[in-house]
Amino acid sequence: MKLYIAGHNGMVGSALVRRFQNEPGVTLVLRTRKELDLTSQTAVEAFYAAEKPDVAIIAAAKVGGIHANNTYPADFLYENMALAANTIHGAYRQGVKRLLFLGSSCIYPKHAPQPMPESCLLTGELEPTNEAYAIAKIAGLKLAQYYRKQHGVLFHSAMPTNLYGPGDNYHPQNSHVLPALIRRFDEARAAGKSEVVAWGSGTPKREFLHVDDLADACAFLLKQDNPPDWINVGTGTDVTIKELTETVASVTGFAGKITWDSSKPDGTPRKLMDVSKLANLGWSARIALREGLEKTYASFQAERAANTLRT
């Protein structure tokens, strides 16, 4: 199998490379952003025509946290829609046999039933703080679904919950909640601070999946003869942001006080995936949150020491 992983240098793409690089019979096809502009239809089609991969996993995306999504909504919508359209349409045009498009749990309505089943898609308004990103991911999911319906190609999608792990983005303003917390508490501990201010009320609940678990789920889904058009990938359990924050503080060795700035936005009150479909197929997550956080903090320290930390 000749496998193209789009976005292989990102957190998800790197995990997919780790999962498949020693898989018997698999040859990886990889391109950096400088080597292949996925927002260019011409470049993407030329790449597919030259390389002829059998399978493509679309893990590339423009991503960021609440602040980044609020500040750059046009960028998030345009770049992610262009990327999805080009990679999916180009794969069909050049005869790629199978494609797995990776979305996000933010595609579901802000007030979706909890846990969120796949069937709640497009049944309510999206969370405003990441609406642009969500619309682009919904477009990609639907494009894969309709190419499968109209043309009979095995294009399908996976919707992961909040992800974390090696290779995350630790930008002080534009990162997701977990890497932001890791960086903040690590710096506070190193500086000997007695207090850290956390955003929001701490009451929202979130689910977190280690990126290596997602990569394993992708490998599992690619072995299914007739997978659903889209399927949730998560742990099926969640924690409050307060509990998460206290755990990160413990893992990083910060022993000071945590105070909450309730003037900052909380985002969606709860986001828990219904993972029963995937569980019924025979897959479940293996990496517990505390274990995953310890591994991620070790990776953070190693990446910083090697000057490869994404900021």
C-alpha cells in the first residue's frame, strides 16, 4: 500500500507516521507545506498524478484555539475549505482507491445532546468561537460522503475529539487549551511563581484523546470493508477544565495557587463524543489521561531542549 499522509509534520500527521512507518507492506508518501501547497488545486492534482498513492489520509489543517479562531475566521474557513476540496477532488480525479478525511468534534452543534452522536450533525447552531473551522470540516466530511455516494469511491471520515500529544503547538496565544496550560504551568514553576491565572470558570467539560490513540483508530478504520461515512473517535469520558488544569499543574510540578478569570470565554459547555459506533466495531482508546499528560510533558521538554518546539 502506498499511503499519502497530508500534514505529516503536524501533531496528528506525525502520529500517523509513527503508526505506519514500520507497518509491513506500507510505503509512505510525504510532502512538506513548502513542497506541496494543498490550497492549490493544480499543485495537488499534479502531485496525485505523479505519485499515484493507493490511500490518502487528510490530516492537514489550519488549526488553533479559541483566540485564533475568533481573530482569523476568514483564514480558517478559506484555507481549510480549499485544502479539503483539493485533496478530496484530486484524489478522486487521479484514482486514489481510499481516502480518510479527519475532521473535528467542533462540527456538532453547540447544544448537541451529550454525548454527541454522529446523527446530531447539522441539527443546531455551531459554537460561534470556532464556527469558521467547523464549517470547513463539515464541507470536507460531506464532500467525502457525496463522492462515495455519487462515484462509489471508498472515501470516509473520522471525527476526533480534543487531541493532545507530541508535536503540539505551544503558541502563548493561539494554542489549544491543553498545550497552553502545559506551557503556562511549566513557565510558572520555572519562574517560581506562586499563582497562575486560568481562563474562564473552569466548569466546562472536555474530552481528551492522545494523538497516538487517534493514529491507531485510523489504522483500524482503514481495515474496515464498509466503514460509516463518518465516525466519532474519542475516549467516551470527560473532565472539567478545572480538573484538567489541576492535573497539568501536578504533572508539571507547579505547587502554587490557581485562580480563574471568569471574564474570559468558556466556549461550549460540554463536548463529549458518543463513541459507541467505533466501540461496536471493536476499537477503544488505550492511553489514560494522566499517563498521556506525563508523556506529553516529557515530549514538551524534549522538543524545547532540541529547539523543535512549535510556537
